[in-house]
Amino acid sequence: MKLQLIRNATLRMSYAQQRFIIDPYLAAKHSLPSYTGASPNPLVELALPPEEVIAEIELVLISHLHSDHFDPAAQALLPKDIPIFCQPGDDNQIREKGFNQVTPIKDAINWRGITITRTPGQHGTGDVLPAMGQVSGFVFQAENEPTVYWAGDTIWYKGVERTIEEVQPDIIITHSSGAKWGDGVLIVMDAAQTIAVCRAAPESIVIATHLEALDHGTVSRADLRASAEAAGIPGQRLLIPDDGEELAF
């Protein structure tokens, strides 16, 4: 398995000899509106040209339809006949963008020898939840490959803890920017919640993503590393890749 962090939540994965992209967000730096008034988004350019990001991709997975997970640039660049997997309820909106091979995953699906299982998420708490809407994560399993749990845009809550207990993943991918919405409500994991994941899964490797790309994030890579070190989480257990960095397992 190979995993490349592109930027924000966007990942390229090579898994069971298949190549796919997760949550494509291909906008140029500062080309989209601010979430907080601090800066236009995204905060940084892509680490490689968008055409290279999607080159030879065979499948797209979309966790939900927020603009930093499936943006107009990705919608324009991706081939309209590429297979797309998404959560139920998002498929019609994706088809309206012209894509003609869209499959919602209610529970699980097998694609070319890879079992992809949808998992729940909670994109915040309290009053922001209706605005955030439904989100999903996914678990990937295949012969001779590590079991990967991509948690998606979620805070640490019982649903994530339950998934870890049931799946016992080898690798967990978190969104760890500490992004906040509305009146300072946390909508993805911050440093403390990412450390909680590490402690809940002591045999897993945790990969923290969704960092330093959007103006509502509150946790930097340096912040997260410092918090992990203070908590006794070694670097080999919590990986914090740079944009464009590729990891092999």
C-alpha cells in the first residue's frame, strides 16, 4: 500500500494494485472564499499540478459534499465516466455535475478485491450539526494489505471509538486540524482528540491529515507533534505527513 497526502483531506492511494483518490480538492491557492474572514482558501497551493494528482486514477471516493472535499476544480477535471463511491444522499448531486458512474455505499461494497465499508462520523456538536450534515468515513480491506480506517471529517466520539474496537485497523487516517465553526465549535479532531485515537488504538499507526490548508483550522503540524511528544506518543505511531509526501506500508 502507498498513500500520498495531496493537501487537506485529499489523498492518493495505491491499494491492492488499484489507484484511487479520496476527497479531491484541487482549487488554486486563495481561489475560494474564507470560512472565518481570515484568508481566502485554500491557504497553500497543491504540492503537484492537479492533472498529476488525478493521473491514472481508477476510482474516486467522496466522504461528503463540503466544498473542501469535492470542489469545482475537481468536478471540472475528473473524467465524467470515472467510478465514484459516496455516501447515500450525495449521489444525485454528484450525478447533477455530469458524472455517470456514481454508487452510494450504504453499508459495504466489494470493488476489484477491495472491501470498502462505510463508517459513521460526527461533524461537530450541538447547533452546528444540522449545518454540517451527514458525513462518512470508510474502511478498506484486501488480501495482503493493511486494514485502513479513514475516519473522515469527524470529531472523536463513540462512533469512532466503536469502529476502532470492531475493525482493529492497522492504519487510521484522521482529520486533525481542529477546525472550528460558528461559535468556536470543534468540527474535526484537534490535537487532544487525535491523541485519544492513538491511545484507543495502541497497535495502530495513526496518520494525521487535513492540516494547514484552511483558515478555520486551529492546529498546525508543529502543534500536533508537540502535543504528541508531551503525551508520550512516539513519531512512528503518529505520522504527520507534509503535502505531497508519500508513505509506503
